[in-house]
Amino acid sequence: MTTLLQLKKIEKQYGKETKALSNVSFSVKEGEFVSIIGPSGAGKSTLLRCINRMIDASGGEVHFDDVEMMSLGKRNLRKVRTKIGMIFQHYNLVNRLSVIENVLHGRLGYKSMMAGMLGLYSKEEKMEAVKILNILGLEDQIYKRCDQLSGGQKQRVGIARALIQNPKLLLCDEPIASLDPNASRVIMDHLKNISTSMGITVLVNLHQVDVALNYADRVIGVSKGQVVYNGSPEDMTKEKIHEIYGSESGKLIMDAGGQHAI
């Protein structure tokens, strides 16, 4: 499999004191499903945002689809970002707009500023939006305002908005943190299906060890801004979970115990 994403010695410093990321290096292959786990404040969200340059890293290199992201100017960055879909913990939807209008916002990276402001979308784009919403089980919600939806439905709209970009990579920042277990399972099943059936690479930040171990092809453990584990779910041990989570690890091991023999 071809390498789609490669991070080399990524650093992120906030001010003089706070080092959010330190010497982070790993690569991701096309079609791979990778979970990044770690406690709150470990640097997971910062890491994801450094990949698509929502945040600029302080040092290092990000290579995506044979392009070095750190060196891109605004215009070229906008172009490359069309291939990177982003899914957020709190959905980032426009609540007063309908489901399909929110999904079509995923095409804005392909539009001129004027076309985007006027909401000028082609018939093909609208048909593609409907098709994606059907795949995600939202065919009955297409014209509903987003503030009428449940959290799980809102997150599926967020996924549809990312998919209509026709991305090569999905960055998912704690996509199930605000959801109940049933809705979480639905979201993770959809993300896994997107990876396996569409061949889209998925990089997902998770706080839940058991979920990461069940869905991921590979797990990257982050602690205090550094990668301390990069391997298969099967090779995860109690000791590694303790290294990633510290004092939180006892409860997490108990939660994950029913799923994997840790």
C-alpha cells in the first residue's frame, strides 16, 4: 500500500512554556484506519489540526499525497485541503440551515467566493449529497433544520459534509465524545465502512481505548505530546495503556477488558 501521510518530527510550542507536541513522527498508508488515543490534554487535537494546518506546527514536516503541507501558500493549501475531510466533536454545523445545505458546504473549497456566498451548487452536487445522506441513513432528514436533529444524526451530517469533498483522508477529532454508546457505535461503524468500502484513509482521535482497539488497523498512543505507542491493537498491553494514560489507566483497562485480552 502507498503511504498517503507522513509526519516527520512535528513540534508545536505555545509560548515559552507549553510544548503541545514533541518530535512526533509516523506514517499512514492509503485506506488505513488509524486511531490516536491518549488522555485529555495529550496533544491529540493539536496533532490532527497540524496535519491540515488549521494550526501551524512550530517545526517538522507534514507530507500528504506527495505534497509538503508546511510550505504551501494560501491558494495551494486551500486546494490540497479539498482532499482532507474534517469531522469535529461538536459537529460544526449551521443549525438554522437544512441537512442538505450543511452537506453542500463541503463543496465550498471547490467554489469561487461568490459562488459559495450565493450557494450555487450544481444538480450533480445536490444528487451526490442525497446519495451520501442515503448511505448514512439520513434520507428522512434531508430537508430538516440541523437544530432538530439528535447528536448522532448531527455527526452523520458532519461525515456527509466531509465525504462530499471526495477526500482521500478523513481527520476525525473525538467524533463520539459527545454521544451515547449506541450513537457512538453507529458513527464508528460508518467510519469503518467508509475506510473499507470507499478506500478512504481514516485518522480518528479517541479517548475510549476499547473503541480504538475494536475498530483500528493500527493504534497510536500519545502522552504529553509524544508518541509512546505505534502498533497493532493486538499488541497493546496493560503496561502500554499505563504508559499512555498514567493514573487513569486502571479504569480504562477494566472498560476494555471485555473486548481484548489486555
